Amino acid sequence: MKIPFDADRSFDAVLCDVDNVIRFYDSGPLAALERAAGLAEGSTARVAFAPEMDLPLMRGEIGLGQWVESIVAGFAGRVSEERARELGRALADSPFRADAEIVALLRRVRAARVPLVLVTNATVRLEDDLASMGLSDLADHVVSSARLGVVKPDRKIYEIAASLAGAAFDRCLFVDDTEENVEAAVALGMTGVVYREPADLRAVLGPLPALG
């Protein structure tokens, strides 16, 4: 389904994830540290993103420093405490960039006077991160799990996002790289897009106005 950007458009709002849609991390420095420690690439992420460690961070219940210490504990017996802390800090401080093509598409959504809401499981550092990428003005609203204490795919985070957008569920387009999150949006009546590449978003948005 495409969105005609006129009075008869199929959607009244676009709700969009941040990580792995707009923002992408460079795992190279962390991977180099893992190799030096004799670990398989991705080992730190597997420890850090276990639900019992990741969810408290995403709900804003702990800070990044506490998260790093939980990673240290998770590596107990596998690497030294010093090495584990180095790995945790490297993950927490991974460099990132914004995808210029997606940012341009979303700015054109705003130019078409379609409300744009970022809906993301994020840390309390999100606002600073958006500012560092020059994206503080990208969306009409930002719905961050760390500020709400609620993470996707909890229904409440979708309700808040749709309310801020001023749109009914069935008039919202929801874009996310995680199938579970998209399925939750679709269950509420939204149109969902599982994001893998810019073409996925271009296909559903249809014709867009050019930026001046």
C-alpha cells in the first residue's frame, strides 16, 4: 500500500524506529577488542542484550555505567574484569551515524505535513545522540522507552505515539526493524513495515514532495 500525499492519503502519521532504521552503529572497534580477547565477534552484544540486562537500561531503570558493570558480571570467568569492562565501554560508546537517505525521506514526510513520531527503545542518552547527528528537529515527537519506562512491543508505547501524532491506529504507518514490534503495531490496526533497506520505506511512502 502506498501513501498518496494529498487530502486522500492512506495514512495520517508515520511512526518510525530509530536504531537500525535511522541510526547505525559501527561495530568495528568492538570486534577488534573481542578478537584480541580471544572472543567470537558479537560476544559482548550477546551478553549485554540478554533481556535481564538490556530491559532495565531501555526502561531507564539503570544508566549506561550500571549496564557496563552488568556486562562485566556477565563475562565473569571468561575474561578478566579489566578486559570485560573495556568491552562493555566499547559497546556503550560505539560510534554511530545516521543514514542520509532515510533522513531525507523522513524530512520529506514532514514537508508533506504528515506528523512524524520516533518510537524507540532507547537509553536516556537518546536526545543527546539525536542532537549529535543533527536530528533534533527531525520528528514532531520522540517517544523513548527510557523516558516512559515502557518498551516496545508493549501496547502503551504505541498508544502514546499515536496520541501524540493525533492519529487513529488504523491511520498510522509503523516502521521498525524488529518483526515482533511490527506485529504488535499491526495487531492494533496499524500498517506495519519490517525495515531492511531504504527501498522498503520508499515503496510504502509512494510519491513525496521535493524539498526546497
